Amino acid sequence: MQYKTICSIVFVLICNTFANGQEIRIRGDVDFSFTYTNIKAGEDYSLETESKQDGVRMDIKKLKRQAYWRVTVNKSDINWDNQVKVYVRRTSSGNGNGSVWGGTNYTLINNMPQTFMQGQGLLNNIYLQYKLSGISVELPANTYYTDIVYTLYEQ
Amino acid sequence: MIKKLFITSILLSCLNAANGQSYWSYDDHGLSLKMPEISLISVMPTNYTVSLSLGLPKNAGDKPGENIDSKDDNTWLNYSCSMKYRGSYRKIYAQITSGSVPDGLAIDLEVKDLQTQGTGTWGKRYSKSITLSNQPQIVVSGIGGGCTKRGRNFGHQLIYELKLTDIDELIVDDDKTYLTITYTISD
């Protein structure tokens, strides 16, 4: 009896251990690329450019039932020019039993995390769109990289 | 065996307790921006043909000379340039690439500095004027990452002037001579 009880406890604990807590999942990358065909002689690039509306998708998973949550965003520069500003907004509210608010207007992404949007419950396929500003021929020719980091906090 | 299970259960409890303190998770994705090196140049207005002619002598015995038709200042040189960090500045060369100036005549080219500011690092004229030939000659230098803006009245104004250099060599055997002037932007 004692043996069975302990085995049951271990089984529950194992299940619990591998059933992780809340999870945020990001799918997709964003590549902005310019060529000489984008401008004519004498012109500068358009100062702002946007990515596709559905290029990146966010899922909010494995929450406690109908828990409230918030998501922060920041960037971690690998090789980035500070003249170029990065903005993000959500273009959909996702699918699922949850709901989301905030984040529909463009938010400037800094290197320090800041709240991007909040919600309640599980959601899939929240589409994200990006905008860059400060694009100019003055920018040295190069390929610039940064990482966009989203952090989910269960409340 | 029971002892081992007991120890395992304690370890798993500790692990779960530790997980329980974690109320956040994160994920990330890459974002890239590719900016190419470009050098674009254009003479504005497009499809404009410069026409120059020498004035008739005013009096018998005078030489054919300059008049309003021997000069043209209606074209402008526009360019956009993007270069690598610490790349070399660009220059613009001018040359006659087809046709030749009739004997006894020359075409001088004056390239003005920008009168309306561009963006970034635009160039300066290299000399006050040159006499066009079939050899490339520098007319603008010091072009970095920048642009002149596009259209008439932007960029470097070009002033062509037809000049009589030697009346003895002047032979009028054709009413018009066609030339092509080519501008090249390069390191």
C-alpha cells in the first residue's frame, strides 16, 4: 500500500514536472530588403516601410484556466543602426477562447522591455506587423540584425 | 526501492516548486534590414536635348561669337548614392561618347554646386569648367551616402557653352552635329 501510494505520487509529480507553465510562441521572421529599383536617381528611400500584416504569429499557450496575462517587447541588437527605429503592432486578435487588448497602434521597440499588449486566456495566431522608420541612403550599406523578444507574464 | 521513490518524489516536488515561481516565458525572432550599395545618376529633365549654335557676326569682318543660343543651362545632374561604412567617396565623370565637336569649336561645361540642399553627403564640383572631350573628366567629387533630390532645380546645374576656338579650322559642311554626353558615377 505504501509502495503504491508513493508510486502514484511520483507519477503525478512527473506529469506535473513536464506540464510546464505558460508559454509564448513566436513563428516567423521579418526581412526588410531594399534594392536600387526602389528609388530613382536623386531620390531617397521612403523614410518608413512596413512588413506584411501576417508575417509573424504569436501564440499564448499553457496558461492556467482563463488567467490574465501581459506581453512585453524589447529588442536585442546584434548589428543595428540606432537611426532606424522599429515599431510593432498586432493586426489580429487571434483565435481561441481568450481575448486581447492593446497593441493595435504601433509601439516603438526599445532595448528595454515595455508592455505591448494584455489579455486573458489562450490565443493562437495573433498576427504582428512591423514598421521601420529612418531608412535613408545615408545609412551605410550593410545587413543589419536585431532580435525581437517577447516575454509573457501570467498575472 | 521505496527509499529511492521517496527521494525521487522529494526531488520532483522541489523542481515543481521551483517551476511554480516562474510566471513568465519568452520567445524571440530575428529581424533583418538589408541596405545595398547604390549609385544612380540621371540628367533632368529626361529626354531633353541641348541645342547650341554659334551667333552670326554682327558686322562684316567680325567673328561668329557668343549669343543666347550658344549657351544652355536647362539641365541638372541628380544622383543618389549609398556606400559602405568608410567606403570611398564617389566621383562623376563627363565625356563625349558619340560624335565629335566640329573643328574650330569647343564645348565648355560648367557644373554648379547644389543650390538646394540634398540629403546626406552630396558632392562638390571638381573645377569651375571643363572642355568636353572623348576622355572622361571629373566634374563632381566627394559624394558620400546621400542624394540631391530629383527634378529640375535640384542637384548640380549643367551649363554648356559652344565656343569658337579657331575660325581658320571652321568648316560649315553640315547644318547639325549630334553628340552624346555621358555622365558616369564611380569610385
